[in-house]
Amino acid sequence: MNADRLPPVAPEVTATLVENLSPRLRKRLDAAVTKLGARTTRRDGDTVTIEVDDETELRLHAPGGVVATTDAITCGCLLAPACVHRAAAACAAPAADLAPEPVDRPTAEVPDPASVTDLAAASATAPAPVTDPASATDPAPATDPAPTPALDSVSSPEVASPDQRAAADALWSAGAAVLEAGVDGAGAVTQSALLRAAHTGRLRQLPRASGAALSVVTLLRAARAGDPSYRTADLVTALAELLCTAHRVGTSSGAELAAVRGRARRPYSPDGSLRLYGLFTEPVVTDSGHGGVRTWVAGSDGRLFTVGDVAPGGVGRALGVADRAVRLGDSALTHRELGRAGLAVAGATVSPDGRLGAGKGVKAVTARGAAWTEPPLAALWETPPFEQVTRALRSTSRYADPDGGGSDLLFLDVELLGAVRESGGSCLLARCAGGVAVRLTVADDDPALAHRDNVTLLAAAPGTRLRIIGRLVPAPHPRLTLLACSHPSGEGTIDLGFDRLRRADLPDPTAPVRPAPPRAGGTGAHSPLYLLERRVEQTVPAGRAALGMLGDVTAETRRIRRAGLPTAAGLLTALCASAARRDRDLFGRLLPADTDGFATYWLAAARYTAAVAESLCSAAWKPTQEGVR
């Protein structure tokens, strides 16, 4: 049985069913979930039936697509309704998010199921737990920044209510319990505590922390089920988001508190009349089996917008949808045509992340587009690369403001230098303004798409100058995925996921090519920060106890200090010491572990490594001395 065949179950329903189980049945719950997953299912309208055995059936009734009450899950066994089957079915089904939908529905674009509601801004969750007080502030902020609040408090006296603080404490405790147990130990009972805390948080108007808790549950289930799309880094981000947001509820006020609370939905706000100019169209293929396209357009003021169409279907759907008409007003343009044409939109609605709404009041007609070398599009390439990266990092940060807008696209003029080998294969090396060597990688390796073939051809034409659009890849060296480029002949543009270059389109490589600058790897290419990042990630699958058994980390901390990162060294020492610490009472018996203290150290380390990684990425894009001359 695939969990996707079951209807989503409201968090409070799952939590209630698990809480009502006896201690004996709770111990059997994880095994029951696994056993239920091997059973066959059938759907009849709003009801899904699971065959528990030859004589017993389990039914999930989901009017409106969601199982909203405990009575909607019924079992025919002799122990029902106090049986383990009902709770197991709820735990096996996806967790539903009952947040209200926007009034103006977006075009059919599906977000990454592993995405989470990010934190508004990086902030210190606690004083850095370092052993050397003098190392609390490092001397080189470009490579080892001290966390600083990004939002200023306003004069409003508003603070969190006692109920909100209690809900935040419950969310913190549920997240800390996951760190204590690790993925292997965070079974259905631990997940139900997260779901209960998420439901309570939503009732107390804490949608951001509640959304993070639901994301943690979704990722835990994916990890335990062996889902190939699961990444430990995603669960690290979700847990850090949950813990940090829950912590800040009790310490914030005014505008900062409003940002920490978040919003239950991302509304589409009116934006009047827009004159839009097409940039390019990219295929969208997700690990969850969704496929489609996203077309990027720019307004006359330089703002970026997207029109998307993503639904279940994979790469085949992405190839087909590209030539379908966009769902926006009365326009008859296909997505690929819109990428090179224009639109005049009246009554436009826009989400905070730039998606154009397709409500009934939106009117759109075809208009003239603009070349990348003509205004207003040409202005996108006039911003220096370092400034573009700084802007892109604000929107791609793990803990970026979800309502802050912006995009992760870079607009560069480059000279191709040829292919370069690296650990994961090869990529295309290019030089952009400022003398910075940039690694251009394939956006999607699926052979049905044109990305790989196009990049391979471009690598065979060193010396070619192109105007490109790429997506920033946060790394200690300049790196981006190549999405679109100007045609080598200078006429038109190429959507690198759909259009296929031919060898005849490329110029003969007769012009001499300057060698790449020596700092292509970036200033942080060999930073020992990974030593701390590794411990942060190891905690998630294995839990606190496994980290505590690693032993002495003096050699690692010494190496980190030599690299000019004393705060990182102090965090690593404190994190491992907290993981190993177990106090005893007067009779020598082990006391319960300090899960809150360990969670605090882990959170500080997770947020710190993310901030340093972003700083190293930004520093790598600074112009070289050769480029400045």
C-alpha cells in the first residue's frame, strides 16, 4: 500500500487516536503501521478501504478529501474502536494541512513537498556555547559571522499571550524529542506528539511553527520509509526552523513577533495593471513525480514574476505542457511563446514569491516582448554579479523571510572557458564580470530534456561570449545551474531545457582563450566548517546518544580554530559534550538526559553553519584583482 493512496488525515485526528491507545498498544504501533502498509486498498468515492485480513476491513471516510474526525476512521475488528488499526491507518496516511486556501487560486504550480515555511531572519537563539569567552566574536566576519538579529523591534508593546507561549513550549519539546530519538527512534508516538503540538499551535495563531512541525513529520515518515527523494539536510532545516521559531515566540515582540507567528496562508494581493516581458521557460520535474513548466517574466520596473503549470506526470508532462496555453486571462500564448513575447495584464494578483494569480478578474492580452539587450530586460544584466548573489542569498537562505519576495536567478554576461572535471563529473567553466570564474552545471540530467546535451556542446566552444540566466547554487565557490542563454549567433535566446543547440550554431573556437583565474575554487573551498556540519547532520538520523559516543573531538576543534573559526570550534565542543553528558543522582542512578539543553546547542550549531556557508558563498563572488584592473 502506498501512503499516497490514502486520504490526508487532520493532525489532531492522528494525535487523538494515538493518545487514546493503551501503553501496550503504543509499543505495537510502529509494527502495525508497517504491516498495514503491505495491505491492499480500494477507493469508492470519498471512502478508502484497507483489507486488514480476510475478514476485517478498515475504512477512512474523507468528505472533501480530508479525514477530519476520529469517527471517520472505522475498523471491523473485535477490539474496535480501541484497536491499534485505526491509529496505524492515521499514521500511515499523509498529514493534512487544514489552512485555508487563498481566495485567488494560483496557476497550477505545486510546491516541493519537502519544502518548509522558512524563518523570517537569522537570529541568535542563545549565547554561543563556547568554552573560550574570547572566541564568542570572531575577528573575520566574512568567513565566520556572529549571528545578529535581522528584524528590529518596533515600539508596539504586543507580546505573545500565555497560551501562545505554552503552545510554543510544546512545539519546542516535540522537536527536542526528535533530536533525542533520531529518525530511527522517532516512530508514530513521537510523530503524534508533533502533530498534537502543531494542531495546538495553529489554534493559538502560530502557523509558522505549526507548519514546520508538519514538515518535520512528513520528512520523518519519508526517511523511515526509505523515500529516495528524502535528504537529511531538509530535515535539519525543518527541525532548526521549528526549534528556532518556537523559541523566539517567547522572546519577540511587535513586528518581530508578527514575523515569528507567520501567516496561515500566502495571499495573492492585487497589483493593478502590469506590462510583462518574457524571459525564458524552464521544465519543472520533482522527485514526487510532478512535472510541468515555469515561465519567467519581468515587469517594466524589473520585478520578476512566474506563470507555472505543474501537476502529477513527471518529465513527459513537462515536455507536453510547454506548448500549452498559459492559464492567465484571455491570452492564447503557450508557455514557450510567452518566454519570448509579452503580456499586458489588468487586475493582476501576485503572491509574495512572485507567482501570478489566475482568478476570474484577471485580464491578459498578448503584447510585444523585448530582447535581452533591450530595455527593460537589459537592466537585469547591469547589476554586478556580487550584488546579484547577495540578493539571491536573501531569498534562497534556509531561513529566509517567506514573505520577503526575490528570486534565486542570476543574470550574467560570460565568456566560456571550457569543461572542467570535478568530483561529481564535469561542468562548464565560464568567466563573468569582475574576473570571477563560475561553474555552470546542468539543471536536470534527465535525458528527455535538453540540458545535458546543450551544456556539452557549449563546453566545446571556449571563447564564446553569451548572456545567460542561471539559478544560484549556494557553495563555497561560484556556481549556478544554467537555465537559458542567448543564441551563440546573437539572434534570439535558448531555453536550455527545451531548445536543442546544434554544432552548426556554435562559432569556430579560433579566438585565443585567457586562462581561468587561480581562485576558481573560492575562498571557502577547503573550509573545515564541514566538520561541524557533519556532526549537526549526524544527530538527525542517529539521535543524541549516538553523537555522544563519538569520543574526543579535540583534533577536529584544533583544525577548525587554525582556519579562523573559533566560534565553530566552541560550538562543536559544546555540542558533543552536551550529547555525552548524563548526570547521576545520589544513589548513582542515571538521571534523564537534558534534551532541552542539547537541543539548544544543536540549534545554535545548525544556524551558525548555515550563516557561515552563506557568507563563504557570498565572498567567493567578490571580484578578483584581475577583474578590478
